[in-house]
Amino acid sequence: MLEGLISLIMAVVQAVASILSIIFEFIVGFFIGATQTISFVDLIALLIVFLCELIFWFILWCVELIVSIYQLRKPKFIKKPVLWRPTLKDKKTKS
């Protein structure tokens, strides 16, 4: 019984770890083209802001869901917040 419970917990932990790695690889792969136009610090900042926006969006969604359940109405659409986006650097031309 105890071994079955431990193996079940291990399976859940492995599933969560694989989902997190898939999300991280998707984000890195999505922004891989940005590495040529922005610096590494901007790329890391962009990833951090992206994750913060997702967390903030999830919180807004949960609040709207709770409010709509409390007031017995249909939930409103929550737009994804945009906190910050980096500006592209000008390419230096050789004269």
C-alpha cells in the first residue's frame, strides 16, 4: 500500500517536471529568433515578464471566475496583460 502511494506520488512529480520542462522549452524556442536582435539580458527579462504576465493573467481569470460565481453571471473575457516589451536595437551600418 505504501509503495503504491509512493510510486503514485513519484509519477505525479515526474509529470509536473516534464510539463514544466516542455513549457520552458516552448518559451525558449518561441523567442530563439529574438536572440539576434536583442541582448541576452533582454531575452531573460522578456522570459521573466512573460511568465509574470501569465501568472497575473491566471490570477485575473480566477478572480473573475469567483466574482461571476458569486454574482451568478457569465464570466467576462479577460485579455492577456502586456506589462513590458523590449524595443529593437538599430542595426549599425558600415559606411
